[in-house]
Amino acid sequence: MKAPEKGSWTMRPIGHIGSPYRAAEEVPRGPGARHETAGTLDILPAYEAGLKDIEGFSHLFVLWLFHQAATHDLVCIPPTDSRPHGVFSTRSPRRPNPIGLTVVRLIARRGRRLAVKGVDMIDGTPILDIKPYLSSVPESALTRGWVSEAEARSQARKRP
Amino acid sequence: MKAPEKGSWTMRPIGHIGSPYRAAEEVPRGPGARHETAGTLDILPAYEAGLKDIEGFSHLFVLWLFHQAATHDLVCIPPTDSRPHGVFSTRSPRRPNPIGLTVVRLIARRGRRLAVKGVDMIDGTPILDIKPYLSSVPESALTRGWVSEAEARSQARKRP
């Protein structure tokens, strides 16, 4: 699926997100935001055969488009902090390639519609790919840089 | 970054993978394949500012291009099994949108080069995006469908 221009690639949706969120501002963000929201992955008829055996997986990676992001910033201040960070250290929608990544829990499949929990995309978001979630990095092995520091500062501010 | 054609998006590399693997056939695959291979994420000078504060994260998601995949199959037989599965239930390179996803461990940053462990891409693979790995699904909550079944069949065949 190479694009006409050398060194660039053209992506097309394989389906769309069904979500209760109508605008990006409605999606919960910041420290402590839980993503248990129910939604759907509605796959286009042309790609339905690609869902074979997906029912067996409890969790899926969903790759999707920040289709409303018009441009990108290399450094940004995320909603979880008051300090600037590099875009590749954040989940900012304003990325050089505007691809989002969300882990969802698969609840049920009905034909080419997957009922899932954990959506943080807005309704109608184009889906680029779905992959099985096969293994995890143990929480004990994870270091989360500025995110942990921002959470600690936020907690400190809340203390009386 | 909208493409000229309505409903499609154009992606461009932000950098390239440095890897000891020169061809896809060299990358270890199948049940029990461990991915501890050392490599680099070499980010283009134009995007270096986007790496600010990335040193603080132990693990990163790397989104990259299966740049050698010319077409896609909706159903395929993966190297880990002898049975066909839908492409969205597998990590096959022959996907409608040929995007790969790998979790790597960040070892060190030297300017716009990130030394990492866990590469399963070939040398020169274009990188589309890097995101911080922030949390894991507990292994106890994971179900891995046909992958577990194929592993069980493989183990059963190995028994005397």
C-alpha cells in the first residue's frame, strides 16, 4: 500500500469507533482517569474476514487516527502536567504521524462489530489496525518518568 | 497531515531502526521466541526535540512500517500455528495498513539515538511513532485465544 510519493505511505480506515464521546473534550484525561467506557469497533464489510478467531482474545490493541489533529507540536504540555515534554514522551494527539493506540477489553463479537470496554476515542474515529494483546511488561519493571513525577506533585498539592 | 485523497492519510518516517537483522527471515518467531535483541531507534534531526524527557521511561511502544509488505491477506497461517486465522488476530506483516507494533526496553539515550532491547524489526525499518508505555494488563487477566491453543498443541507434539 505504497503512496505515490517516495518515502511516504497511505493509510485507509478498516472501520470506525462507536463511542459515547462526541468531542475530544468529553474524554476523561489526567491522573487517575479510568478507561472502562463501553464502545464498539465497527469493521468495514471488506475486512470482516480478518476478524476470524478474534473472539479468543481478552484484550486488543487498537491503532486509530487522530483524524481531527491538523498539525503537530514537538513539545507540548499534557493535561496531566504543567511542564512541557517531548511529543514522543506523551500521548498528545498532535503527533508527526497522528496515530493513536488504545488497549481495549473485548466483550463480545457480533459479526463485524466488536463490543469493547476502554474506549478513549471520539465517535466515528477511523480505525487503522487491530492486533492481539499477547503479553505484558510486569508493573514492577515499569518506570514512567515525568508521568510519575507529575502524579506525585499533584498528590502533594492535594494534601492539606 | 491529510493526504490528497479523501478518507486516506499519508504517513512519513520519523526515523529508522538499527537492527542486527538484515532480512525478515532472520527475526526469531514462533512459540518461545524471546525478544532481547539490542538495536537502536535513530530519530531524524527534524524530530529530535520530540524526544525530550523520554529517558525517564523504561519501556516504549514503537510503531513502525512493514515497508517490505507489498499486499495483505485477510486470513493467514502464522509461523506459530498450522491453522488459518484472521489477520487482526495475528501479528502478520501482510496487513491492510502495514503498521507494526513492538514494545522495547529503553537502555540509553544518546542525542537522537535511543539504544533499546527487544527489536524484532529488520535494519532500516521506518519508524512512524514512539509512545511511552504507561501501564500493563495483568497477565492473570489475559486470554490469548488461538495462540495458547497452538502452544498447547506444539507442547503435546514434543512429548514422547
